[in-house]
Amino acid sequence: MDESEQLVSRALRDHEPDFQWVPTRRIDFNNIRRDIWVNHFHRADFVTKTGLTQRLESIRWHSDRNPDDFYPRCYVLGQKDGYENFQEDFRRCAATSFLKNCVEQLRFSQNSTPYEKLEKKWVPAKWIDFALDATNETYQSNHGSIASTITRNVAGT
């Protein structure tokens, strides 16, 4: 094993894996446990991570279900669209997390003593405006505007 494989092996030594992608050259078929299943579809596209991701994306054409509803979001970073979608999703998640943190800070400041308020540092308003603009377009069609949702949440506390 190379150095990176040794580090991963050492980090995971106390955890029993339940699903792995490993090259067949690393499998000792003579000493494999009976409860381990090995993929024998060598050239099938659905047995690779990329193939599985592409199959999940194609579900939209065959069903009314969205794979994001029942499977973690995944991307093929080697494809331009996949990489751009990953970047967009990452930015959206970062902006949403930032806004959630701002709401938690505001709730904390409303329920804290004056001494505790001095310990908290506020973020600049332009950062909040940027995060609102970044997320508002995505969620507007489903939930109304983010600004109105945050206003409702803060006013309700």
C-alpha cells in the first residue's frame, strides 16, 4: 500500500466498512469472508461511482422522484456541468449556513445579559446582504423570500 492508503487504513481500522470501492487487484479472493460481496460486473457503468451518479441523475427522466430526496447529492467533478453544479451547491450551502448562524447570534443577543452581548461580535451588514442575495434566488420559488423568512423567524422569538 502507498502512504495515503496506509493513512486511510490506520484512520479507519476501528470501523467496519459496509460499502467499498476497491480495485480487484487488492482483493484476496482466497481469504475473503463469506459475508463480503464482490462486484462481478466489471464493465457495467452502474458499478462505478461516476456511473452510479449518472444513473441517479437520469432517474429524473424515468420517474417523478428527485434523487436528492432519497440519496445524498453527488457530482461528477470531471465533467464541466458536474463541477459547476458542485460549486453552485457549495456556495448556496455556505451562504445558507452563514445566515443560520446570523439568526442564532441574533436570538442569543435577544436572550442574553449585557455582559454576554459584549462578548459576541457582529458581522458586517454587507455580508448578510450578500448571503441573502446568494440564497434568495434559489429558495424564492419554494419558500418565498429568504429575507421574509428570517424576519418572520426573528420576530417570532
